[in-house]
Amino acid sequence: MSTLRSWFSIPRDSHFSLANIPFGIISTAASPTPRVAVAIGDHAVDLDAFTANNGFQALSIIQPHQTVFSQPSLNAFAALGRPMHTVVRKYIQSVFSADTPYPDVLKNNASLQAQVLVPLEHVTSHLPFKIGDYTDFYAGLHHAYNCGVMFRGSSGAIQPNYKYLPVGYHGRASSIVVSGTPIRRPNGQVLLDPSAEKKIPTFSPCRMLDMELELGAFICKANTQGEPVAIGEAPDSLFGVVLMNDWSARDVQAWEYVPLGPFNSKNFGTTISPWVVLADALEPFKTQGLENDTEILPYLQEKDNKSVYDIQLQVDLKTQSGNTATITKTSARHLLWSFPQMIAHHTITGCNLQSGDLLGSGTISGSTTAQSEMGSLLEQSAGGKKTVKIAGGEERRFLEDGDEVTISGVCGGDEGMLVGFGTCVGKIEPALTLSF
Amino acid sequence: MSTLRSWFSIPRDSHFSLANIPFGIISTAASPTPRVAVAIGDHAVDLDAFTANNGFQALSIIQPHQTVFSQPSLNAFAALGRPMHTVVRKYIQSVFSADTPYPDVLKNNASLQAQVLVPLEHVTSHLPFKIGDYTDFYAGLHHAYNCGVMFRGSSGAIQPNYKYLPVGYHGRASSIVVSGTPIRRPNGQVLLDPSAEKKIPTFSPCRMLDMELELGAFICKANTQGEPVAIGEAPDSLFGVVLMNDWSARDVQAWEYVPLGPFNSKNFGTTISPWVVLADALEPFKTQGLENDTEILPYLQEKDNKSVYDIQLQVDLKTQSGNTATITKTSARHLLWSFPQMIAHHTITGCNLQSGDLLGSGTISGSTTAQSEMGSLLEQSAGGKKTVKIAGGEERRFLEDGDEVTISGVCGGDEGMLVGFGTCVGKIEPALTLSF
Ligand SMILES: [Ca+2]
Ligand SMILES: [Ca+2]
Ligand SMILES: [Mg+2]
Ligand SMILES: [Mg+2]
Ligand code: NI
């Protein structure tokens, strides 16, 4: 792709270059009804206002569907299907390009610019989708290994099924929140002495509160219940990707998770970034994931083995006293399974996906040995045995009250051409003191 | 309660006596838009039509909210809260009672009777709620023990956490279907020889397809994220109860479930009965559940230990060739945890419930030894080792194609006063032969 130059001022280090065009849901003080927008540089483009002013005049194919941009979620737009996302994104790129064939739409239309271009600092972002169901996978092999060693020792760290199928579990959809929403430390049952023979739990605020660095993928295409999605068709179901922090209460998890999996340890909140980067925008950054040394079943075999994304991921922690540290740097390519493989597996039984469903990748760790490449504090602290250094002499084993965790992610290195996700932020509030 | 006599003809053996008044969503050939109804005897009462004709004329408190009866789900009605459900149910009972104080509303109004009373045989029932999240618990102690013995032997059958907290997992909301919907046998990964040292899965239609006899409880009250529901308030969150069949692919489950719990083995379909019996209607049938010999934490302690329901449950199986058997008879009182305890535990972390969320009780088995009281074929066949006798010389270890499973449930023994659930039915269709 040649450089996309715009008549509009887009900072060269922006995650939201003309090569990106991520979709989200915004509101503003002047117009508090949530609606669809895209992000370009430091601005949101209000697509509801754009539509109302005939902004899509040169894209007739979208015109019968333009009410999708007035919706308070992306579900209806997503359900139009990937070919429609493609043409809408390309049209917006062409409207903003320096040599736009449609200069009258926006470039030479100062009054429409004033209406539709909103500085991001004046924008409130909302959850991009009404999420019907949320599934969290476990495709980060290094993470699965690191956790497995802690729970079961190195010989049993990776379960026999792990390389044959993308292990996952159904998560809690209602508690998914948009970046910036505070996360309250949960209360729950924990085992203070897991090695005691008689296991008696204590009621306590979580003492091992953790983050998990993940990607989230939104589904755009519904399949009929009873009819699996073939692996070759699975990319058609993929709307786009966000950053995700799957907050985890490790002490609650250790006590509760046998035999039916994590429940309360995961259901108090999951944070996602507000701008959904379309699958189209991520195409140039597809790469090969971790090699699978097993012979996988045909329904999971992809023709193209470049099926994960080389997204540079970073986690920053800021403490209540303002000290900071970059605690993780890695790439999203450290996955054993791709989103199309997750879709094929999820539906092989006939399970029906719907527009707006969210799939989590599982925690992404770049290494089984390098602390600074691990996607959770559980791994970085080796289960609480080691510390993670923060500036100012502070250190962490798990998250403390007032800690703010920021995930960021970006593809590409060419300034002016970045395809990034912005940030996914959450700050820990103290646990409630309950009177019961 | 004295016998409730009606001017309307209600068969004496009906599950839907005047003591019941369950709510559901119906449509008819003449009026295909789904809307709210209650069931009385052999009829549905179309509450949308009843409202439109001023049927609630003597219940002013509901009048500002009457649009809830035109909705295609019960979510909005449920969200009005239990005090409103109470008065609406009582008003409908009084309208139908032999000595109704409002004879002009319906008793003496033949034309309105013709409009609102629809024979159930002409009614199509729909899912009663738009289900945001579905959680399946595991509160049937006998079931947990029976399964535990098979997977881990009798000494480790009940995990250390089991009696301290209601174990549960997040389920798949999108694939919940209403009674009568066919269930297609899923394909998936199974381990043909689980004892082999090298574990290599085979792709196959499920060979161990099972049912699970459960209750489902619908939530009516949303709690704010971060704010737990106190056990004393939890009954206010309980709208009502349905019968539930949590179809389960046991061979898929055995291979996939470590370490994050059941996923594909449960996500292909869950069937519920269409008429939701209000918590109010079940009040007279509250009883003590199974005794818990551990000291549970205060947030799970109930003031009233009569917190489960004595519902007489029955499972019938009809094979493709028409042979039948009643394979299970038990009571819903065989639970270690009540729905209020499940609600308190679910939200103790701050997890937010919403109107329309569904909680499954877990499989209800009345015994650890009597085959005819067990709520799944896995237990009845001892993992496939024994058979279950059907009429005509047929027998079963698991479900075969064409098998139809019918769950029924009823409270009370007084004819004319029954509070029942009707039936929850599903028939197994053959697996798809996939070309990939
Ligand atoms: Ca996770
Ligand atoms: Ca179950
Ligand atoms: Mg979470
Ligand atoms: Mg199910
Ligand atoms: Ni859901």
C-alpha cells in the first residue's frame, strides 16, 4: 500500500491513521445519544451526522442501510457483512484522502466538517457492541504453559487436549465494560492456606487481583443453530478486533475452578478498548502463529497459515502514587490458535454465533522465561513469589488499590500509516466493605 | 389457601389452575407478533389483547406500564419487580374467580372472551425471555456425587469447594431454545480410548448424548455492577421458574473440560419449558433442601431454610419406534443450594445480573443409588456400563436419533389446584454429515 495522505491533519504518530478507520460508539455533551463513529487522527467522525447530511452520497450501496449509523451499538452495521464493511471503510478513506474524488463531500465543505469532526477529547466512548455472548479462549500457549506449571508442575502443564482444540469457556457478557470504567476489587471465597489438609475458605477482598493481556474479536455474521461455520468461511464472521483486559481474581479462581472452570474469579469485569479495528485493516499484519506440532483435525486446518496478527502489545502500570512501569511488551502473534480456528471450533457442535458476540484470545505471553514478555502478573510474579519493579522503588506481586493498568497495541512501524487500537484502561477501586 | 373456583372451565388435572397463572410469550396464526400471555387451563390469555380492551381497568397501578404486555419477551414485565408481578397475578386470579368482583371485565363479556382466550393447541410458544446471560449451577449433590465417582472415584467425588459455594459455570445463552425445538446431535472431538497413553481425539458425531433434568430460574431485578445482592434481598431478584434440559455431549465433555470446564459439550442447545411459573405461585411449595453439613459463610446463610421447591419431576423417553418409558421420577428438593444462594454467590464479586438472565439449578437426582431417581443417563447407565429399559424390549445407555425426551413437573396434589410447568420437550435429530 502506498502512503495514504489526507487533506485533514492527522498526527504522524496517531494509531488512527487513514490506513486504519476503526469503528466505535460515541456521544458528546451537545449530542448525548450514542451513535456510530470512526476515529481518524485526533478526531471522531460522527457517522450519524455524516449520514444525515448526505455524506454517503457517492456510495449508493449503503444508502438503504444508513439507519445502522444511528444505532447505539455496532451490531446492525456489523451484521451487514464484511463486503459492506470493506466498501464503507474504503469510501471513508477516499473521502479523507488528499486527492479525494469527492471533494465536495467533506474536504471543501467546512460546515459539514464542523458538524461531524469531533475532537476525541470531547467524545465519550461507549461499549461498541451489545454483547450477546462472550467466550474466552486460552490460545496463548506460553501463558497456558506458565500457569500449568504453577498449578500442575511442568510435566502436566499442558493438558493432552490443548494442542488438539482451542480450549475456551463461556464468560460473563453483562460485566464487560469500556476502557476507562473503574474496576472494583471483588470480595469472595479464598483459601488462605491452600496446602492445609482441611480446606476451609475465608471471606475476603481478593488478595491476588490480576490483569490478563488479550485481544477480543467481535463476530459480525450469525450462523444458524445446528450449522457449523467451515474454517474456510470463518474469516467472513470476523468483524474486527479490540484490546481486552480479562481481570482475574487468582485466589478466588484457585479455590472455585474445579471441576467446572473459572466463574466468580472472572465475572466481575472485563475491559475492552472502544475502537474496533476492522479485520480488513489488520490484513497487512497477518502472520504465522505459534507452531502446532500435533496433527490437528481437518475442521481446524487453515489453508493460509498466516492467520494471527503481529500487533505490538504493551502493558503499563501506574500506581496510586503516580509511579509507572511498562510491565509487558510482546506481540499478538504468540497464539497457538487463530480467531478463525476458534470460530470453527466454537460452532462445530452447531452452536450459533450472533453479530456482537465477543471472543477473547486468551492471555498473550511472549515467552515462558522472560518476565517482561508475560501477559499477567500471575506469571510475572511466579504465583506471587517474585516481584515486578515499578519506578520509585515500588514493586508489585498483584494489583493494589489505585493501580491503573493500560494496555496499548499498534501494528506497523511507518509513521503516518499506523494501525493501532488506542488504549484499554482500568483503575482498581478498593473492595466494598459488606455488612452481610 | 381455599380452593380457587373459576367461572371459566379449567380441567381439574390442569397444570395451569387458578392457583398458578404462569407467564409466557405466544403468537397465533391470526396474530403472528409475539406477545405476553398467561396460561389458564387449556387456554392462553392474550394479555396484549386484554390490555388493548381495557382489561386492566380495575388495576390502576399497572396502567402506566401496560406496553410491557405488547413486548416479544417478558424482560420488561419482569423488570417491573416482584410487587408488580404479585398484584398482576392476583388481579388475573380475581378476574377469573367464580365470585369475581369484576364480572364486567371478562366473565360477562363474551366478545372479549372470544378475543383473548386462545386454546393452547392454537398457540405457538416462544422463548419467554431475551436471555442476556445464562449460568448453570451444579447444586444437585447426588448428581455431583454420582458424576464425581465416575470421573475421580468415590473418595474424591465431591470436591473440597462443593459444600462451601454453589459451583457453577457461565453457559451459552444464544443456543437456549423453547420446548419443542428439535436438537441436532453435535459433531465434535471425542477420545475413543480414554485409557490409551497417547491421547489422540477422533472427529465424530457425539456417541454419548445425554439429557440433564434441571430447573431454570429467571432473574427480574438488575443489580449495579460492583454491588452484590445480599442473601436476604435475593428472593426479590427471582422472577420465576421453568423446567430445563441441559443437553450434554458426555464424550466431548470428558475430552475438553480440563482445565476450564465444559464448553462445546454444552453449547449446542439447552431447552426450557415455555410457561414461567412465578416465584409467588411456588411459595406454598417451598421446603428444605439437602442438608449441608459444613459451616457456610454468612453471605450464603439464609434466614428461612425452606428455600427450595418440592416440585414433582418426571422424565419420559419415547423412541423413534414409539416405545416409551418413564425414566426418572424425583423432586426438585434434592438441591444443596437454593436460587437465592446462587444469586448471592453469583453477585458477591459485584457481577451484575439483568432482567432475563437465566440460572440453571444443576442436574437434579433424587438418589445416589436408585437408577429411576437419577436426572441424567450418564448416571442411570453408570457411564454407559448399564442399560435403561424402555418398553418393547428397547434399552438405552445414551440418547439415540429420534429419541424424544419430555420433562414434566408439578407442585401439589389437589386436583383443581395444581401449580405445574407443563412440559419441556426435545427430539434428537441425526448429526450433520460435514464436508469439511
Ligand atoms: Ca482470559
Ligand atoms: Ca447442567
Ligand atoms: Mg473477565
Ligand atoms: Mg446446554
Ligand atoms: Ni450472554
